[in-house]
Amino acid sequence: MRFENLRLHSYAYQEPELFMTSDEMEEKLAPLYARAKLPVGRLELQTGIKRRGFWPKKTRPSTIASQAAEKVLVNFPREKVELLIHASVCRDFLEPATAAQVHHNLKLSPHCMISDLSNACLGVLSSILMAGQMIERGVIKSALIVSGENAGPLIEETLTHLLNDPTMDRKKIKPFMANLTIGSAAVAFLITHQDLAPNAPQILGGTTLTDSSAVELCQGDGSTSGLMMETDSEALMKAGVKLAKDNWTKAQEVLGWKNSDVNKIIPHQVGVAHRLSMLTELGLPLDRDFQTFELFGNTGSAALPLTLIKAAEANFLKPYDKVALLGIGSGLTSTMLGLEWR
């Protein structure tokens, strides 16, 4: 779909308070590493992730999402926010919507519609496409999209499981390795009609493709305070890159772009192998993308938005750059957006 009037009005993030390096994580897993004869240093070597963050126990996703949103609302009247979407994998509770707690924290208008939209690592991008259509058609003028991802419960549950299972070996540990790459961050994106932000980055459009035959390759289950996930990382990467290639072809048609038109690339943040495989398969240059996985890990639905913001802070994005946002989420779904930076 194409957008003519959609702008990225403003954006913000909240970094986690605590961090665990890959070396520290392997120290905790030392008994398992010794028993399974796993080489120390393999986690960072294979993923490129030096550390990942988390918040103190019992920190709510709504709290960190609200902290990021407060920074955005410094420059925008709260009463003009017409739609609030909480787009995280993490949530406070199953009912009501976590967006209700964020709405309360931010003291938004009672006329502001609220909803949770969960789509694995694509929650924010999916929300942009859906809310963007409402803005484009004149239903609303503004939408606040937030995500608060906290890897703490998943990391803690995974470490406990790995250390307490006496049968754990090289083969059995593989489905849990992806858990050790998950990180934390909160982001807030305010998207509006161009009338409210004529000089802001323009969201040109985007596309989505889904391959639900891969739904079993990565599945997480648990509660709002604890999660366990198993992933066939190799099969997931292979299927994900194939889907991304198909979706990139579709996105180029919608946006009217060729590979040579793309100035900057912001892909989902998984690790070094995924980055190399995807950019190579899509035929995109390896010197035009920006990465945050080294210091933050895979922060779920916050990963790509956080990386876009960090790229802007680093002056990596220049005025009128054509920026490709390349998203992949378990399920499998690929969502890609095109921006013209301002």
C-alpha cells in the first residue's frame, strides 16, 4: 500500500536499566558448558551480541512503554492523540489490553481509541500499516504506537531450565539458544497526517507477506511474568530470508524502488548470520545498514524501531535518504516499509 500523507511526527526510546554480557551469561551456564563440552565464547562469536538488557523484576511493559511515550508527548498535545496501540510481545496481563494501562499512565483523552496489537517482532510495523491507513483515509489525524519489551523473565526462565535439566546436551540446547539473544527496550512512535508535521520523515508505504507454514519454527508460551520459547533457528532463518526476498520484490513494486535507489537500510536485529544472509539474498549492500544487536540483542517488536532511532541519533540518516525498513517476525511474516527521511 502507498501513503501520500503519512508522517513520522516524533519518536523516542527507553533503554533497560540492567545488562548481561554474553561472557557473564556463559559464566552462569558454566556447569552445562563443561558437561556438554561447549566452547566458551561461542555465544558472542555466533551471534555478534556482546550484551542484552533487562529491567528489574516486576517491571511492567506498560511502565517502560509509557516512559518512552512521555518523551514523545513533550512536543505533542495529549488531547490530540486519537489512537493508542500497544504493540509489544510483552504485556501486563491478558485482560484488559495493556494499552489501557498505558492510556491511564499518560492521561490521554477519553476519546482516544486503544488497542493491543501483537505480531511477534513486527508489532510496531504492523501497527504503522494499520493506523497509517486510518490516517490516510481521514478517519484520524494521529496515532501513538508504543512497545515495551523486557527479556528478563525469558532469560531467567531459560537459564534455570538449562541448568536444572540433567539430560541437557549439545543437541537439546539448540532450541533454546535463540532465547539467549533476546534483549529489552521500549519505543514510542507518533505517526500523524502531514498537516501536523509537514517537515517530518515521510512514510511512503509498505507491504506484508505471510508464510504460516512456518508457524511451528518459533513458539513461546507462558504467562505475563514468565515465558519459555523454543526455536529452530536454522530453519527459521532459511524460511524467513526466503519470505523476505519475496516481500522485498513486492515492496519494490509498491514503492517504485530499485536496489540502487535505497540509501539506508534498517533491518530487524537478530545477529550477524541473519544480517549477512538477508542482505546478501536481497542483493542489498552491506555498507548501508545500521545495527544495534551488538549492544541490545534482539529486542522483539522494539528492535527495528530502536535501530531507526539510534541511526538518526548517530546522523547515519541524511535528508531525503530513501530508507528501507526490513522486518521479519516469527509466524512467519515479513513487513517492509519505505521512508523518505527529513
